Amino acid sequence: MKKLVATVGAAALMAGLSVAPAHAHNWYVEGSLGLTTQSKLDWGGSSYKMDNGWDGAVSVGTGLGPDWDLAAQFSYDRMTYSCCSPNNTHEYRLMANLTRNFNVGGFTPYVGAGLGFADVTYHNTSYNRSDTVGAYQIIAGLRAPIAPNWSVFGEYRYQNTFSDPKSKGLDWQDHSNNFALGVRWVM
């Protein structure tokens, strides 16, 4: 049921992005790179410490009036288990994000959330396990203009899945705190 809710929510948000009239919105493209962190994750019924990893994201979006943005986002992140390098968990995410903007003296703080899917892989030196599960994220950030049509931003994303990824009798967690810096270009 959770996967169905995530699927319907993501489809509805992405459909809204594709049918919005272009003349009423400012389209944008943005990209970011950052740090992915989580102190520990469960794998196979045990909890293991994690090393910090990295993440990257690319988004295409549109403004919905002066205060809201709707975007499709593709991201990748990776973290390594401290005990057993090169064992790692990494994922590709496709998310539909809705954010609320607040104009404060030229800066734009924003908050939002996203729904979509995560293709999560657990990599061991001798095998890989992967699963695609419904996913969500909570977003908070601050954007600042640097030139006409250009801005930079700092962003926090808490990412999680609706259910633990499972493959061949093994399940593992995949959630993270992501801190990123990025740039936005408004077309």
C-alpha cells in the first residue's frame, strides 16, 4: 500500500509539471554536490557504523506563482560501511519535489518535500543486492542571487524509503542526511 501511495503521489506531481502552461512559469535547471552522512545503518539484522559519503543531484523545475516550485530531480548518493570497506550502499533516486519559497531581503529560504522511487544497491566485494522501493525526502535550503538568472544555494535533504530494500532474503536500511551546495539557472 505504501508503494502505491508513493507511486500515485510521484505520478501526480510529475504530471502537474508536464502540463503546466509554460507562459505562466519560470523554468529552471539546478545541480548540486554534497556530503551524505548517517551514523549507522542496519544490514542483515545487525547495525553497522557508516563513513561519510557523497551525493549529487540534477533538477528541472518550474515556478508555480511567486512562492512555489515544482521539480523533477534525479540524484545519486553513496556511503561506505566503516567496518568493511569497500562494502557500501548507494542509490539512484527519481523524485518529484514541491517547495515553498519565502522572499527575505533578496535571499530565498525554502522548505519542501519529495516523493518518488529509489533504486538502492548494497555492494559487497563478492556480490550486489538491489531493490527499487518508494522513497521520500524532506528539504530545507537557502538560495541567494549571484547574477541575472543565476543563484547559488545551500540545502539539507533527509532521504528515506517507505520500506527497507530487500533482495534474496537480505534486507538493509537506506536513509541519509544530505548537505549540498548548488547552482540554479532560470531560463
